[in-house]
Amino acid sequence: MKKDIHPEYREVLFHDTSVDKYFLIRSTLKTTQTKEWEDGKTYPYYAIETSSASHPFYTGQQKILDTGGRVQRFEKKFGKKSN
């Protein structure tokens, strides 16, 4: 294998600013900011706006809108599946 071609893989502190939640994850992300974590160590820090803690798909708050009765048209055309 070639030497010195892989980026540094280290622990990075991600901060979801929309819900004020922190994640300590290993990453190759390069950042100039640092922040002290709960364990007393200082880690590279990166702020994000959306993560699994705030995204509606992962929190279960996502709503599917049936605009124009697409489900009813499908069921009318192909029939409702019986269990």
C-alpha cells in the first residue's frame, strides 16, 4: 500500500445546533475548531444543522401527504390488496 495517501481518521465532536445535541464520532473531517467534551478531553468540533436527532424521518415526525388522492386512484385502478 502507498504511504501517506489516507486522511487522518480521528474522533470529532459534532453538534446538532437545532436540538443542541452532541455526538462523538470517528471521522476524517478536517476542522479548525476544538471543544472540550464531557470526558475532559478536547476534540475537533463541527456544528451541523440536521442529524438523526432532529431529522423528521428519524424522529418519527415525518408526515406523508396524499395530494390529489393518489392512493385512492391506485386502489381504484389495481384494487385494494386483501390480507
